[in-house]
Amino acid sequence: MTKKLGFIGVGNMGSAIIKGLASRDDIQLHGFDLDKESLAKLGKDYGLVSHDTAVDLVKACDYIVLAVKPQHAEPVVKEVTTELKSSTCFISICAGITQAKYEDWTEGKCPVVRVMPNTPALVAEGVAAICLDDKKLTDDMKVFVPEVFESIGQSHILPEKLFDAFTGVIGSGPAYVFYFMEAMIESGVALGLTRPQAAEMVKGLFLGSAKLASESDYSVSELREMVTSPGGTTIRALMHFDRQAVRGDIIDGVFESYMRSIELGE
């Protein structure tokens, strides 16, 4: 049976999911956005059925993905609540908004799934946390929603109480990686490489290292040890990092993100 999946908002993340699902014959994709040009392009490229209003989209679809900026979520949800049915599955990818708030805004009319993807989803390499705590969810919904996000990477079922931890480690995680990449590139430039050379090399370094970690049977600690020869160059750098408490600073930074996520949820 074909499922009708509608997106309220087809920005970066919404369009990434649409692209990831476009090849599936068992899903009909629908969309609403104020940017009519983006809707038209997605219609042409991926067969997206566009709607003039969010209310029209909700009337037509079984599954609704809310993919708007968090500050716009409440008025949009309240606008469409009258059209929600018990058979509708409402999915939100808006950061920082709790399940309880959605249940309040939707007046408990339908099951709600809270999802937190991260930005590598834009290249189909994302990691998403999915909350299936709502007791109104059917078995079919519990299977289908993770499948949607597996189209753009990994999906992990987590209770909502772990979403702040996921935010600190994974949701904010790409920024930590890019921050370290920036430092590596600057180091290369300082040592005489051109900026384009340093950037290309560092990107290759991170891509290759991530691929090795993903495909190897060794733990990341064992892989790090493989590069760290006794009395060599790598151990010299790592000992400096340890003297500067870089590992502890990274952990502290993750905890800062975690605490901020809790604050935003309140």
C-alpha cells in the first residue's frame, strides 16, 4: 500500500529526505513551502506533489514531517491541528521542542514522533535519533518512520530522555569535527602548504579515517594506537594534547552542548 508522506517545509533537511526517498515506489511524496520555486524544482526532479497550504497537505497525507525552523513550529502545528486524525503520524525534526509540547499543540489527536537528524544527512550520511515513546503509535508507524531516516543515513531509536545527550554528542557533533578540521588546515598553511592543498588533504584525511573506523574490526582506540609508534612523531603530538587536557576540554564542550539543550527544552 502506498504511503503518502507530506513535508511542511522543504529546506535543506526536508529536501534531503525527499531526495533520499524519491526512488521508492511505495511512497508518494507531498510538500508545502512558501518557496514555490523550491517546490516546483522538487516536483520536476523527484515527483513531489505540491500543495498551496499546510492544511491542504495534512488533509492529503498519512505521515506529516514538520521541517520548519523551531520558532515557527507552534503556529504551524496549531494551524493544521483541526485536520489531524488518529491515523495521522506527525513527525517533527525541529530541534529543542519536546514531545509534550507537540502533544499539547496537536491536542493529542494523533501520535507524535520526535526526530533529531544531523547535517551530514544532506549527503545521505546522517545520524538521526528517533523517539517512539508515544503509546498511540501503531506497529506500522514504528517500522516506517525509522525507514524514512535510514534513507539519509543511520537511524537510532532512543527514549526522549536521551535526546539531550544525543544533541551534545551527535547533533552538535559536525561542528566539532569542522572546528578541528579548520585547525588542521591552518596548521598546514602555517607549515607551508597552500590553503587549497591543506583543505583538500585534510578533507581526505577525515574521509579516509572515518571510512577506516567504519569498516575496520578494530576499535577507534586500537586504530589510534596503530598510528602511534614508540618515540615517533604521533606520540609527541598526542602527549602535547594530553598535557593541554584537550580530551577533557572536548568532553567538557560536549557537556556544555548537552546542558544548553536541556535549557532550550525548558
